[in-house]
Amino acid sequence: MKGHGHRVNSLALSSDYICRTGPFDHRCLKFNSDEEAYQAAIEKYNVFKSGEPERMVSGSDDFTLFLWHPKEGKHPIKRLTGHQQAVNHIAFSPDGRYFASASFDKKTKIWNGKSGDFISTLNGHVGAVYQVAWSSDSRYLVTASKDSTAKLWEMPNCKRAKETLPGHADEVYALDWSPNGSSVSTGSKDRTIKIWKH
């Protein structure tokens, strides 16, 4: 698969969340056997796909993203532009309706997860945005930045951050939202990890 003019920094698959959580969700269901859990995971994956092709997005130092259907061909479906610097990270929302891209240009962009159409730009960080993570219900996005903060955004169309998560003394490089949606973890250059309750 070719298309980018420079190094590829990030890849995201539309089914990342489904593959990550398997048969489990916020209901904390228990299974009687591994086979039962496996069948529940397969059913969850098939419902998620619902006849649509799996999608992948790549982000690059060339400031662009590409939307792919990796099982159907080696050529990109669409080239996405708008970032003014390298794209650091990409993540699909758990429901696959959106994906977010983080960039050194201090912006996070929200895109349509099926068509790749641009939806909005999240402005608020004063340093490069390193990483993004979605809540399990796809209603919120959290972003991590060089400016030593993480920010919480309500999706899909928000004009400013709903909350700023301060407290780190240096750049916030790492970020993740628990699959059950109860907490967000941030990791910083200041050698600390913070856990934020939702």
C-alpha cells in the first residue's frame, strides 16, 4: 500500500475498539466458557461491520491522512488534507462513525469515519497534540499535548474543550480511556501517570 510522500506515523483500524474489548463491555457480562466468550466476540464484530468494509486511516509526516479499505485493495480511497504539520496519531471512535487526528500543528481534526469527509477542528491546545482517545460510547474525545494538559471534548461538533485536565509538569505523551468508560489515564514527560475519573 503506497501513497504517502513521507514517513507514516500512525495507523487506525475502524474495528480497533471491537478487537480490543472482545466480548466485554460496560455491562461486565460473565461467560461460562472461553468458547461462549469467543462466540460473543465474533457476534459483536459482525454486528459492528454490518456489511460494510473495514476501514483504515494512515497519518504521515507529509501532513496528510489516507483512508483505505485494506481488504479490498492496495490503493487509498481518499486523501485527507488540512493539517499544517505532521500527523502524530489517529483513532476511530468505538462506533466507527468518526476518527480523530492529532498533529504538531496544535490541532485535532474530526473526520467522518465512513467517507473521510472533514467535520471540525478542535482548537485549544497551545502545543503539539500527541495523542487522542475516545470514550467507549463515542460521545467524548480526550487529547494529550505538549502544553502539559489533556483536554476533554464533547463530540462531534464542539467549539471549545468541555474540560481541561491540568496537573502535569511537562508534556503529556501518553493517553488512554478505559474500555468501560470510567477513567482516563495520562502519562507525561514529568515521569508521572494520572488517572482521571469520568
